[in-house]
Amino acid sequence: MGTFKKPAALLLSAVLLMTLLTGCQSDSAAPAPTAASTETPEASATPAAEPVATEAVATAAPAEPTPAASAAGGSEAIKEGTIEKEGNVILKELAFVYKDHTIALSDIVDDAKLESMLGKATAKKSHTYSLDDGKNMDTLIGRTEKTYTFPGLEIKTLDASDGKQFFIFSIKITDPKYTTVRNVKVGDSLDTLKKAYPEGKLTGDGAPEEEDDYRFAPSNYVDYMLFHVKGAKIESISISTLMD
């Protein structure tokens, strides 16, 4: 009887030990609770796209100002020439305006182009420089000069050494219908001229009752605009480039 109870007791102890080991393994395998597991389903389902969109709007590049807006904030713009100037801003100044056209020094022109903008010329003449022409323009020998006369306007052109293209080198205005790009014309007062071209200066004494020339040269002494003033008013406007 005693022999039977001893094996039974050993078997019961083994069963209890196995049960305890199984329980410990189950506890250690269970995942520890995390912060995410405590969130409600509604909170975890909220998308995170909205903050990203807000940041994109904040960092977007500002829109470029329109040409009209830029012009409104600055000084009065100089009128662009009808003929391409190849980016030379000086030639935008040394120009005159007639109707919808702006014509400047160094513009490449011919009879048809000038007359399409200014109407029929009242006179045309041509001269080719030579040693014995009495004009003492040695640097221009062999080159041809053309003169176009319109009512209140004279334009002179010179061939560009190739004999094919002619460019404007002299303009003389005596009629108020032709204005400068700063809206100054024959007949305007000396005060108006000084306000429009403060960079210029009188070449003589400048007495209002006498004749004088008001010279405007935006970059150099070669290309310039000369306003002949008489009785404190503009009598003529010359736009020229020195050729000798």
C-alpha cells in the first residue's frame, strides 16, 4: 500500500510542474500594451494628409507680377521703337514718335519702310562721298548718303559699308506733330523741356530771350539730341550721331 502511494505522489507533482511552466510561457508571449492600442478606432482612422497640403500652400512661389502692374508702380515707360533695336536702350531715347510708330537712330530703313510709317516723301536725294566732292568726309569715301524730306521732318541715312542696308544717322524735326519719346515737341517751353530732360544742359548762356541749344546725350557725346531754343520755346529738334 505504501509502495503504491509514492509513485502516485510523484506523478501528481510532475503534472503540477508542467501546468505552472505552461502558464509562465503564456504570460511571457502576450504583447505588452502600447500607446497605439489605447487609441479609439476613430482617432487612429484620421488621415494625416491635411497638414501636408497646408504646408504645400505656404511654400508655394509667389505669382509673377503682370506687365501692367509693373508699369503702374514705376515711372512712365519709354515707348518701344517700331523697328527692332537689338536691346540698345540708348536708341529708345534718341527717337521720335509719329502716330503709332517710333523711329530712332540706327534703324535700318529703306524707301518703302519709311514711307509706310511717315507717308509719301516730298523729296529724296542721294550722294556718294568721294575725294573731290568738297565735303571733306574722308572716312565716308565710297559710302552713300540718302536724304528724305517729309513735311516738318528730314531724315538722313547712310549705307552700312555693304551698300545694301541703310541706317538712320540724322533726324531734324520742325513740326509739333512729331514728338520725342518723352512727349516733348516743337513749340514747347524751355521749362517743359528742362522738366522732361533734366539730364540735359544749355550749351550757351541760356538767356530766355536769346537763342540757345539744349543738349541731351544719354550715354556719350557721339549720339545725342539737340533742342534749338528761341524766345524760351523749342524751335527745332535734332537727333544725330557724329559721323566724322
